[in-house]
Amino acid sequence: MELFCWCIMPSHVHLILRAKENNPEIILGEIQRIHIQAKVKTIESNLQESRKMPEAILKTWTEIWQDTQLNRAYRADVTVHKQKYFDADHAVVETYISIID
């Protein structure tokens, strides 16, 4: 991978990169995997942070990353936090992942 530039924003990162072996989905998947692992570690080790994210989100992403049968495309994975997300007892979170047909 060649990384040309990056911009770190408060809630996300912009990257301009080139996949040397024409496999951006593998690179993006690895970046996403590392990000999720770091987020899980932060939540598990910081009670104050864990209150900001319902257990449902942590459980969902853990299941996604452990499911080796998913044929993931790593193009656009999205978690939608609706108003009910903020109700810890009845949190509603929609998770969409890109897969290869």
C-alpha cells in the first residue's frame, strides 16, 4: 500500500492511498478491523465510554467480525443510530455491511 496523504477528523479519517496489488478491499478491511478492535478495547476498559455505546452495537460488530462465512466487500459498512439509540434499555441500532454476491 502507498499512502499519499491523510486527514484526521474528529469522527473519521480521510485517506488517499493506492493498493499495490489492486486489492483495496483487503486494505480497507484491515483498517476497519483494527479500528473496531481498538473501539472494543476502549469500551471494555472504560466504563464511562461504555455508557455511550449500547451493548447492542458492541455485540453486533463482534458477531460480524467473528463470522468467517460472510463474504464481505469492505466497501461501505454503516451503523445507523436512531433516536432510540439513546435509550439504553431499548436501543435501536441498524447495521448495514457490504457483501459480495
